[in-house]
Amino acid sequence: MTRFDKFFGLKAITLSAALMTANLALAGDNNVSAGQILDALKPKPVTRGLSVGPPADTTAQAKESTFLNTVRNRSTRSLSTGEREQIAELAAAKPKIDLEIQFDYNSAEIAKTSVASVQALGKALSDPALKGSTFVVAGHTDTTGGEEYNQGLSERRADTIKKYLVQNYGLNAADLVTVGYGETKLKDAANGADPVNRRVQVVNMDTKTASK
């Protein structure tokens, strides 16, 4: 082997090591902190107009609470399409965060690289600032695979997150409503197979939270 070959080989090894380090750093960037999750999910203060009038629509809040009570302690698979859509409609105006929680291939098992994010979620939901809130844990998939299969996979993944939070952080199971949307609510609709669509969305459904 010539001196040039040895030099070139050393450079290749160094470059490979540098690329591996960069990839690990990027992978770690997907993990969010408990503080970031807490800030995203904290109830927003109720805003009132300048005109004198009644407070927030208590009738609408009562209906919302009644509906949430009908989906508490329900199995994820038992929710009808209409109920899933109603949850999505209510969640649209609520504090929420998308977490890029990865699962093992073709599985509902949390990938080792995403355990830190789930632990951060557990710490955030255990914070006194969120005490008494009801949370929706929604599973989403990309478009790889059939629609029916993806629907079931998203439900199993949402169930996995709920089970982890209840078992490891003592959260009340009744305060965690799980729902699966499969590939029906893509984050990047133009690129259905993009990994960004494989996510878990957590929503604070606290009825005292007001939309702007």
C-alpha cells in the first residue's frame, strides 16, 4: 500500500466518523424537553372583549365536557369516525404539541431513540400546572401501507403511549383519551410517505382554555 493510499484511507475513516457523529446529533435533536412540552400545553388565559357581556359560552363548555366524558375510559378502537372527527374539531383550538416519537418497524413498540421524548412527556403531564386537565393522545401514520392497517397501527401506538404514561408516571387513565387517525391527517399532505407524518400529537383539552 502506498503512502497516498494510507493517507486516503485515513481521510475516509475520519470523514465517516464525522458523518456518524453528525447523524447522531441530528437524531438527538428530535427529543424535546419536559419544559418545552409544558410550555406548549399550558392553558391559555381567557381573553375577553371590551364590551360588557356574559363570560365564555358556558353552554358550549358544558357540551364539550359532556362529550369528553363519553370517550373517557373507552378503548381507542371503539371510537367511531364521527367521534374521532369531533375530537379533532375540539382539539383544533386547544394547546397542543406534535412529538416525533418513533416506533419499531411495523410495531407499536417505542423505539429506543424516542424513549427520552416519552419520558419528557410524562414529566410535563405530571407538572402541577397541568393538574386536572384532560389530554388527547392522537396517533398518526404516513401513507405507507393500507389505510385500514395504518388506522389500526395509529390506534395501537396511541395506546402504547398511554400505557407508558400510566404505568411509569402514575397518570390517571381517565384523563388520557387516545385516538388514532391513521393517514387521514397528514402533517405534510404533499409528501405522504415523509417520516414527519409519523407522529404523536398531545392536546390539552382543558375546557377553561380559550381560543383567540
